[in-house]
Amino acid sequence: MVSDGVFYEIHLRQFVTLYFLVGIIERELRKRVVITLGDYASEFGYLEWLSVIPENYENRKNISMGVEKNFGERDGVEKHLPFAFWRRLFIGEHYESLWIPALHQVFPSLNDPLTREAADQVGQRMYKANQIRNRIAHFDIEGAGRYETEKKVLMWLIKAMGGPSA
């Protein structure tokens, strides 16, 4: 029988690993999405990547809170946006408006990245990554038995991105 101390130490180590992987994904999203959507926005004559973000309540709320945390500045707001903001960019309803023209480039190692299947695979795993992030951030030890499966989800996203950039 494993003591409570050993049990928690094992799960804390797993949490650290998973949170580190989520951090890699989030850092890459902050860089890659901003560059990719910045290029896309410039095709329309917009000066900032935020101009092509879909207008909805959640996005407006997240951007507004991010700007507030960024001392009122829109430049650099990506550092203050929650993981859920990034996840929602990859939902199915943005397939034609964001995935096809731009966001597929965030995941250069996908096979056939312009397909709906590729977009759905990313969207589903981003949703799971957000759940993993929340589980870890709220120290949900109840779900700790899913470590290997969760690690595979996060590693799939990192590999689809072509690994972390320098």
C-alpha cells in the first residue's frame, strides 16, 4: 500500500510534467498565433492581429481583461490571455474563417493541414489540453489516473507544432 505522502509526491511530479507541457503549448500559441494572424490581418490592411479575432462575448471579455492586465496596452496583450482564449480559436466554427486562411500554419507538422479532419483533431486536443490545464491548476487529484493519456494529448499538439521554437 502506498502512503498518502508517496501518493501525493507521485501525482505532484506528474502535475509538474503536464503543466510544463501545457506551458510549452501556451507559449508557442502566443508566438505562433500572433504572427500568423498578424500576417493574415495585414492582408486586409489591419495593423494588429486582434482585428481578425471573431467578435463574441468571450473574446471581447478576454481581450478586455488582458488589456487591463497589460496596463491598458493592446500591444503585448497575448501574455495576459487565458488558455481558453487560445483554445476557442481552434473550434470548428472557425474552420473557414481562421483555420483555412491562417491557423493551420501554427501546426506545420500535420498531414494534410487544410482538411477538416486536421482542424478537428487540433480542436479536440486543444479542448482536452484546456481541461488538463484546468485540472492541474485546480489540483484535481481525482483525475490523476489519466496521466499517460493526458501526456499523449499534449505531446501530440507539441509534435503537430513541429516542437518548441527557439
